[in-house]
Amino acid sequence: MTPQRAASAAHASRAPAAGARRRPVQQRSQERYERLLDACAGLLDEAGPAGLTTKEVALRAEVPIGTLYQFFDGREGLLAALAARNLARFLDGLADRVAAAPGPIAVAAFTEHAVDEFVAMKRTVPGFGHLDFGLVDAVPAEVDDAHLLDAELDNNAAVAARLRAIGGELFAAPGYALALRVAMECADAVLKLAFRADPAGDPALVAECKRLLRSYLAAAPPAG
């Protein structure tokens, strides 16, 4: 399976984001939906999760509050949908990087591309510093941050499953299901540290994250 097809398969199999009432079909509704997510991302950058309100998001998106509630069940629904959009963009970007690589790609190169895409999004995508695939900062008490992407899998497990789908034969060995889950937890912790140390991502810590993932995932792990 090509990276592009793997990405499409991963996207198609993804369950609707928790809290999303429905996906828009008509173009006008799609535009409003995207404006709401853009407004949510912008407000996260300005006020953080604690300052995020549905009223302010609707105001910034220039849509009636009732329209927001047609798509989302509230603040958690907005966050879930934005996290799902972030993941879709990350997977697309990673698939593009893999497709552009010369010749067959190995596990080491795949992990480096994944880290590079994540770091690039941290630096450029609105709201991504506060919400990548889950909330980075303090989580409001009423938000189930652990399951923004999937009702059953926690956020890192959901991302690991998508990465395995994109990797295809690279991660076909049964043991990679758990290994990628562990790798996600490690990468999550180190990259959070990198962006706490430096708003642009501490280069030394980013390099260490790549080294950690390369060495851990290089050999096919035993099938638990």
C-alpha cells in the first residue's frame, strides 16, 4: 500500500470525533464548520483552554451560536474536532514527506519524518501549541481530554494506530502495535519538554527524540 492510500485508509477508518454532532455536507456549511475550528484555534493561542468559550468562538467565526451547536455539543466537541483536523493534517503531511523520499523508506527515516512534521506544525499551525492531538496545557475539568480523537482509544493510542496504518509493511510485525504506542508516549513527553524549553522547539531535545525513536523502533519487537 502506498503512503497516500494508507493515509486515506487511516482517515476513512477514523471514528467521528467525540462531541461532534454531525459533519457538514453542503459547501456553505463546510465553510462555517472550518471557520469555527479556525476561530477555536485562534482563541486557544490568545487565551488558552481556560479562556475558550463557545460564545466567543461563534462570535469570531461570525456565525450564530445556534449554528455552532448544530455541529458540536459544546467546548469539548470543538476541541475534539480541532484535534481530529490536526491529526488529519499531520498524517497528510507525513504521507507527503514519505512519498517524496527517494527509494524505499526505512523505519529510521519514517520516524524522523514524523517528528519533523510534528515540529513543523508546532511552529506554524494556529492553536497547535495548546492542542495538538490532545490538550498540552492544563485541562478544564469538564473536558475528557484523554479521548478527544476516539471514544475507546486514548489520544496517543489513536495516533499510534494511524501511524501504523501509514507505515504499512514497515510496522507489519504484531509487536509494533504496542511498540508504537510506547513510542508515542515517549515522543509526546520529550517533545513537550522541547517546546517548554524553547518556543520553537529545543533542537537538541528534538534530535534526542529522533534518536530515541530510531533506536527503539529499529528492530521488530517481539509479539507480546
